[in-house]
Amino acid sequence: MAFLALGLLAWWLWRHRAFVASWTWGEGRRWGATEDEDGAGDSFGKAGGLPLGQCRLFCKPSALAHALVKTFWRSADLDARRWSWKSWPNLQTVAQLLWPPDWLPEFSRDHLRLEDGGIVALDWVVGPSARGRTATSAADSAVLLVVPDAAGQITRNVLQLCRLALQEGYYPVIFNRRGHNGCPLCSLKVQPFGDPADLKEAMAYIRFRHPTSMLFAVSEGSGSGLLLSYLGECGSSSYLGGAACISPVLKAQDWFEASSIPWWYEWVLLMFQKRRISRYAEALKEAVEMDRALGSCSLRTFEEALFCHGKSQSPSWEAYWDHNDPLRDVDEVAVPVLCLCSADDPIRGPPNYTLPWELFQSNPYFFLLLSPHGGHCGFFGKSPLASWGNAVTLAYLRTVAEFFRLEERLKERPRRRSLATQHHRRRGTLQSRSTSLSSHGTFSWQRSYTR
């Protein structure tokens, strides 16, 4: 029976490789381009994007875009021609969702009491310490906030990202929503898909705890809804220097309404959600129709039962998405955002219909790195069950940090040159009035911007 089961599994995985064959990279060269744009325009945003290894970069031309091209061009992770498992999207997806992690970190948890009495948790990754890292270095490290998917799963990929970030000198911290991963549910409220209110308070706490550190954020899967909503609502006051979304769900309402998700994936994701919410069934039944929620047979009906069929006044399905669409305030985003996607993502669906191409062609803050293979949050590399997407994401954040540091130095040069010139010209005059101007000779410069 065991051999029969393995044989059936192998046949099923091989059969669904046809999903990849239907999205050849030759067709992909025209993704995101209309008939008028095909073959015209710049090499970044139109006519199929810029080829980088086997991936393609879609974005609006800018100085940062050129810096990212140089970084990605040197990356061997984007060339997967010799990786035999690259065209098995279901294998990559299932492995990152269900396969046990190969590294268990040490966490230090902070529970945050929110304004409405609810609680969220921040899990700081404190070990095992990377080689060469001291216990006191965390105070000066860049902080990397990791936002898991909407179900709160701490997947194998999330832990691998934290491990790699720790090795590279970041201080990783995982954001846990109300009722997720042992965080108690102390109020009759479950966080909607794109409501960033709790994340705002968590970010303010992180900034208070690390006032001088650079802050970055990475989301996985449907967790992009929360991160992008936060970036849109906060704009230039988001505290972040850059963000990345791995296998994001960008057209969230269409994703819930579409029937393109294979039923077995939808069933698994729905079971994760039901298991989490069932722990608080007795408490939440005062505000939510729990029988409807636990009896739902799709992700849409589950979401509707929680937020659109409450026992008090509840919004309609359309009104709910007016306030929770991740891209509702996308024009206000003021930090660079990398979206790492695969063309064969079986959970998101076909890229022609599930990616907002016009966003990457018109908004200079958004970058799409599209790989022909990778599944959903899989992106297997040379070693099985190891994601090259994490290494590329951290390389992107490193480039963003270096780019802005260089910008700051270039801004400071004219100021220093101007001050030196003024000092040279007025040297004789200042010597005769040194006593009277001594109280005005000290200058302090403060950064007046936020990112």
C-alpha cells in the first residue's frame, strides 16, 4: 500500500507539471504588455520586462531600479536551468506548507496590549546565535519584521528567512495577529484581511525599542494584504526603509471570489483557518455566527461569515473590501516594495489575471521579480527544500539600504562644501568677532523626513 500511495503521489505531481507547460517563458515575454505596448517603451516596465537569468524584472526606470539590476545580475540564484525540481510547483508548494522545518529558532516573545484591549505578539529571534554575532549587537542591527500569511502559519520558509537574516546581521521579529500562534484573544475581534491598525501599534513599539535601527519588513503569501495596507495608510510615516512580499496576493477580492484555486489547496488553507478560530468558538459566538463560519466550504464564505454576517451591524461584501483591499491606498506608498512571484503559483493563479501589471509600470516604488518556476512561496534552490527567494529578498533589502545611505552622503556633500566656502571667505571677519558670535557657532542637523 505504501508503494501504491507513493506511486499515486508521483503520478499526481507529474500530471500537474502540465500547469507549468501552459505558461512557457516565451509567452511570458508579453506579460503585462498591451498590444500597443508590445515591443515598445522602456526595457524595465514594458515588452516583457528585463531578463535576469531565468527571471524578469518589471518596474519603472529609476536610479534604484538600475542598482537592483546590478545586484540581481550578479546573483546566481536567478538562473535555475539545471535544477530538476524547478518545474514541480505543487511539490514546492506542499513542501513549504507542510514539511517540518530543519531549524528551530529561540524566541523571546513580547505581548502588546492594544488600545482596544486586544493583544498581539512579537516573537524576536534571539538564537541560536550566528557565528560572529554578539549578544549586544542586536541593539544596532537592522530590524526585519516578518508578517506570516493570513492564517498565521509559521512555515518552513518563514523560519529559513529568519535564520538567513540572523546570519546576515538582521534582528528578525515575527508579527503574530490576535489569536495566532499562542497569542491570546482578549477581545471579541478578529483582525480583518487588510486592517493595519494592530500592525501600526506594533511598528510604533518596534521603533520605540530600536530608535536608531533601520527597519524593513517581509510578508509571505496572503500576509501581503496586511503589509501593503499598512504601507498605503501610513505613507512616508511607516518607519520602514523598504519592504518585500514573497508570493503576494495582490488582487485579494478577486482571489477570494475566483474559483481558480485548486480545491485541495483551498481545503488545506480553510482547515488552518477553522482550526485556529475554533479555539475561541465559545467566546466569539457572541459577535460572530460561528456555526456559519465553521460550516463554510470555501475561503470566501468563511471570510464573509466572520466579517459580513456578524450579530451586530456588519458591512456588505463589497463594503468590506472597500476598507480591506491591499491596494486601496497604493498611491500613498512611499518606500520601495519588491514583489517576488512565480508564474506557476498554483494558489495565486495565472499571472495574466492575478497581477496588477499597470502598478509596476507606473509606480516607481513597486518592483516585480517574476520567476517562471517556484510554486507558492517555494522557490527551491540548488539544495532541495531550501528557498533561493529568501537570499534574493535579503540582497534586495541590502541594496535598498546601501542606495539610501549613498543618497544621504551625496546630499551632505554640497552642505559641507558650502559651509567650508563660507568659512574661508569670512575667516578674517569672524576672527575679529569671535567673542560676540561664540554662542552661534554650533550647528545641529536633524533629518526632517520619514520613510
